[in-house]
Amino acid sequence: MASIVSVNSLSVAYRSGGQDVPVVHEVSLDVAEGQTHALVGESGSGKSTIAATLLGHLRHGSRITGGSVEVSGADVFALPARELRQLRGGTVAMVGQNAGHALTPSMRIGRQIAEAGGDVPVVDLLEQVRLPRPAELARRYPHELSGGQQQRVAIAMAIAARPKVLVLDEPTTGLDVITQRSVLDLIAALSDELGLAAVLVSHDLGVVAHMADEVTVLRSGRVVESATTRQLFAQPQDPYTKRLLASVPRLDDTGLAVVGEAGEREVRPRSEVPVDAPVAVSAQDITIDYGSTRAVHGVSFDVRRGEVLALVGESGSGKSTLAWSLAGLRTPSGGTMKHADGDLARPAQQRPLSLRRRVQLVFQNADTSLNPRRSVGDAVRHPLRFFGTAADRPEATERARQLIADVRLDPALADRLPAQLSGGQRQRIGIARALAGEPDVLIADEITTALDVSVQADVLRLLDDLRRERDLACLFISHDLAVVRGIADRVVVLRHGVVVEEGPTETVFADPQHPYTRQLMAAALEPDPDAQPYVDDTADWADAADGDDIWTEHGTDGHRVRRWRPLNAPVAEGAL
Amino acid sequence: MLSFITRRIAAAVGTLFLSSILVFLAVQALPGDVATQILGKDATPDAVAALREKLKLDRPAWERYWDWVWGALHGDFGTSLVSGKAVGGEVSMYLGNSALIAVVTVLFAVTGSIVLGILAGLYRDRWPDHVISTVSLVGMSVPEFVVATVLVLCFSVALPWFPAVVLYGPDASVSQLLPAVWLPALALAVVMAAYIVRMARTSVIDVMATEYVTTARLKGLSTWRVVTRHALPSALLPTLHVIALNVAWLVGGVAVVENVFNYPGIGKLMLSSVQNRDLPTIQAIALISAVVYVVCNLAADLATMALNPRLRTRGRTR
């Protein structure tokens, strides 16, 4: 088959401090018509840079230092400005990572789509990306749409002029699993329908296994390995690829994976939580309101010492709100939240110091939660002094270095600024800072979401080690079921602020009972093109919790499910 | 949205009310009152008392404040102590002359500096940016009377294109004043432009680096379209307030420049009223300056709202 995209030993360099820093080094790849080619790699691998060159785009300060990019027979970087503009949108179109940022805020979406050219009416395009009430939607502004809707609009914009090649740069990274799945399905359907070739940039090997025909693995701007998807996932050749694949948490892992140098994988079994472990935090019937909207309705849970309890759900399920409330950043409007040392149902500044230091939060984004002008050693030392866990300055400095060593970092890093550390190192500092107060409860709010997969594996293992060593009660917030499967002892599934299912991780994953849990499981993507996906065979359903009759118990290990009933079930016919 | 506008307007009225009190109190706090000013140092206490009664100065301050505000609302600011004419008419005549400079300055300085700022932002770190940034910085650093003097030297003395000073009184017609407007306007524009250029440049650079501008470029749109449709509406938002502050600053800024050119505007009137201790006129000018400031900022806020759909559509449900 003829290749429509052909990248020939492309090199790109970035000019910094009077020197050329190479970001892409002699990369070659071909994409055949109608095929999807994935570029996989961790941050800094140059995958997005390569993808953008297909549209003749380079970041400010970058330039081509060698090679060429041909799309549909034309050398992209040799095109005159006018023809380059026709190529963009006309032949190649791009869907970016964050549609919320990719749409112009001051312009109605209908006009933004119309601007992309092509003869297809805007309303038809919006219909094609399965958006409801397209005529009305076209008159809206981007901020009036949800994240999933915005990404659909970005896709409509990309296919408006009926291009031949679609460049997808992390198209679903900011979306939760269920929305991700539906957007990916939409892209796959449209690619088939319009006969599009696609270049998919992703760090998520599950997405790649699901979407791509061929894969190129990149590392520091060089090609590590290139193969068909099936071959790459079944028999990776390069040790780096093997390590990358082995680092991805799987839905059927019964613990955290430990990955060796050559990519061998061993699953470390979870440590048993002693039956008599004391309860560290107990939440009963918590409700939390934002103005007149109720974010959390009557949620109850206990976390015991040495136990990891995962809160799972898509965005808007109230899981982060609960975490913030426990940390004292938002007062619940109802219910009780108790710690062995006192009442948690009040804001952090009203908690006594002794209680405050017992419950600590690790933020999702370590890069924005650390003061950029303060050394990371200072960031860890400050709470030591504040909570009085270190008597004087020299002791605090010593303890801070010890804490940095405890999170498996070199204490010499203490003098660095956050910007001088990698994402994984910053997140470890975030954990060290939380540990400074000697907490017994640690709240981890999506702490690995922004990290590369191998770094994520390390941070998860660190968290697991720390809770064993320090007997921590850990509330782990995540939307990633595979991650949760590896680390959590128990799972609470939240939907729209309501608990729909809870129980021991093994039981819930082996036999999910609530249709929403099943839907989440079905939407999760495994890094294996031949994976037998979990099939969600439940039709529509409705909540059937009624008064005090809320739960259906399954077994004796605490696995319980909120009552629900199927809609349009055959039973209904007989009943009528 | 409506509630936002109403709240904003209410705040503007409140600000004006407070500033009218401040202006009135400040003038009250000056040693001596209108009666002593009129009669001079050697007046007998009896004469002063009689004049006070005639001018109703013997009544409590709040009553006089109320009379003043009530009058001001109807365009009556009292009588000038120097000319004996109505302050309202006098001030509006000078103000009209200044407005002529202001309009010319705003038209050229604001449009010019926005265009220059956008150019500097688009050609960031290349020669147009360097030239524009350097020149505007120099303009910002040099005081306006120096700029005005240099302009006179260049365009009145060396090249006799424009008059160096105005020989007409405040009642001159627009056509008489028009030739004299350009140099003062240019002097003000040079000083004012720097702030607007720098603000516009920074926000254009910020906006041009956003993902949505990149997306618009990668849609294959022309640079012109990308800049005018996608970048400018967002880039102008922060610039608007700088423009508003600068336009308001003009009211005070003209004082120096008008004196250099002997231009019969509000700045000149202000200076002479202060020298002559013409209290009603000072009071009127102070109040009018406050009005200009408040109106300019209100206009900037409302324009921001019009340009920002997040504010415009607030309250609309998803």
C-alpha cells in the first residue's frame, strides 16, 4: 500500500543558551493510507514534536536540522506559505490534547468549525461526532461545554475539510475512562468511514493497543523499536520497550508490578492488613455542597491503619471533593468525620495542630503545589518546624534530608528548586513533605496521573512501601482501575457523589455487581491488542435504593452494592 | 450579566459620591474660605461675616455640600472668584479645548500603540520588536515637558510646520485651535504610548503562545485571520484597563503640556485657579477629573465584559 506520510531521518533541534539541543534524532517512519500509526514514549521522547512536523509546525525556537517530512507526496517544510496553509486542515488535520485549551474562548464553536473550511455544513459535522442538539450547540462558547464535548468539537473541526491524515496528539489524556472510550470509538469509526490515515501520539499503551495498526517506540528523540501493534505487544525486542510494557499496571494484577532491567515482570503480592488494625479515619454519611449543588451525598467509609482504600469514579463523581474535605480544605455540610485524635468535620485551620499533622494530603500536580522559588529541602523542612516535629533548625535540616532519603531520593537534591527536578522526583518531594508531619492518614489525590508509566510504577511502589513501614492509612483517589487494582486493599466506587459499590479489591474486580462498575471495567483499556475486554452486558438501569433499604450484600467480606433495577427488562412486559 | 452591569454602575456612582465628599472636604480643609479670599487680608471681621451670610457660608458644612452637589448635578458649580462668571460655563469651555487634544491623542496614541504593541508581540525578539520596545521605553522615561520642548524645537523652530504657542484665548474656535493641537497631542501620545505598547506586546505574546492560536494556525488559517479573530479578542482584554487608566491620566497629564504650549485647556485653567485660589473652580475641576476616571474605568469594564464570553454568558445554564 502507498504510504501517505513519510518521515525520512528527521532531526529537530531546539536552540537554548546559544546551543542546539537535539530533540529528535534521525527518525524515520511511514504511514500507509487508512492505517493508524502510534508514536509511543515518555515525556521528552519527542513524539509530539514529530507529530506536529506533519503539519509543518515547530515550536518557537526549534528548527529542522536534517531529513524531511512528506505528506501526500509534498515535502512539508519546502512548501510555500500558501500551499502549507492548504495542507493544514485540507490534507492533514490535528486534534490536540486538551480541547479546553485548543478552542478559542471568545468564539462560538460553530464559527470555529466553519472556519476550518470544507463543504460539510457545521450541523452535519456536529452530528457526525455524535453531539446532541447540534444546531443549538453550534451557538455555544467553548466554556459552556464539558471536556468530552469539547474534544468532540475539536474532532469535528479536524474532519471539516475532509483531510487524508489525522494527527492525534494525546487526544484523550485529560478525559476520564468512560469519556475516553467513547471518544476513541468515535475516532476509530470516523477513520474507517472517511478512510483516514492517523498518527496517534500517546503515552498510554492501553490506548495504543486499542487503536493502532503499527507502533513506533521513541526514547529521547530516537526510535527504539518499530513494529506492527500485535508483534510489538506480543514480542517486544528492545529492553526499553519490554520495561515500558511491563510497567503498565494491568486489570488482573493482584499487586504492584516490580519490573527488572530486562523488562521481566513480577507481581508483588499485597501485604495483608491485620484483622485487628485500628480504624484511623471514619466517615459517616458525609454530604458536601458547592453552593446549591450537592457534590457528595451521604458517603460512609472507614480506613484502617496500614490499609489503602481507593475512591474510584469518573470526573465529577465527588472523589476529589471527599479527599479535600478530609484534608480540611472544604467543610462537609452534613455527617461526621472522625479521627482517633479528634473531629475532622471542620476546616484545617480550626483543627488543633496535633490533629492537623495527622492527616496529610499529597496533591495531583507536584509541579504546581511546590513553591517554585523555594528549594525542595525548604519545602520539606517548613512543615517539620511548623508542626514542631523538629526542635530546632539544624535538626529540621537533618530530618528533611532523612525524609528525602526515605522517599528514595538522593538527599543532595535538597538544594534544588522544583523546576530542576523531574516530574517523578517532584512527586516524591510532595510525598516527603506530607510525611513531615508524621501523619497516620495520607490522602493521595490522583498522584500518579501526570506521571510517565515507568515513573508511576516507582511512585506506586514507594507509596506501598511507606504504608507498610509507617503503618499509614491511605486514601487513594484515582480514575485508573488498573492502578487501583495493584495498590488498594478495598475499593469504593463513586458515581455522582453516591457510593454504588464497595468491597475488597479482589472481590469487586473479580465480580463487579453494579452496572456502573461494569461500565468502568469495560471502558478500561489493557495494553494488549488481543485482550478479551470485559463485556458490559447490562442494559439501561435505574437506581432502586429506597429509604433504609439501600444495599445488597454479596458474601461476608463487606462487598456490597447499591440497589438498582434494569430498565426495559423483559419482566416489565409480563408485569403489564 | 444584567446584574453585573447594574452592580458595576452602582459601584461607579458610589465611587463618584465618595470622591465628591473628599473633594469638598479637601477644599474645606484649606485655610480661609471663599469670603476671606474675596475680601483679602485686610478685611474687617464684620465685612467677612456679612459676605459669609450673603454667600450662605454660615450654614453647616453638610448643607453646603448638599447645595454644591445638587447644583453640580444641574450643571451649576457656583461663581468663579476671579472672573465672576459661572464656573460651569468657564470649565466646560476650557474642557472642550482640552477634549480636542484628548480626542486627537486618544485616536492616534491608542490605535497607534496597540498596532505597534501587536507588531512587537508578533515579531517578538526580531528587529521590529527591538525598535518598537526601545523607542517606547525612551518615550516612557523622558518627562512630557522635555518631549514637548523637543517637539517645539523640531517642528516649530527648525521646521516651522506647527505653531509653538497658542495666541488665542479660551473662546477660540475649533478651526483656530486645530493647528495648535498636534504638537501637544504628539507629546502626550509619546509618553502614553509606552505603557500601552508594552502591555499589548506582553499579552499578544502570551496569547500567541496559547494552544488555541496554534490550533487556529494548524487549521490552515491566514496569519491575519489568526491574529484578528483568535488572538486579539483575548489579547486586548488586559490592555483595555491600561488604556482606560491612560485616557483618564490625560486629564491631569495635559496640565504640564498645555502650559508649555500656552494652550487654553483645562490644565491651564487648573493651574491658574490654584494660583488665584479660585476655590469653586478647583472644586469643579477636581470633581470632573474624578468623573473622567470613573467613566473610563467603567467603560473598560463593560468592554471587557463584551469581549469575554465567560462574563457575558454568566448565569446561562449549560
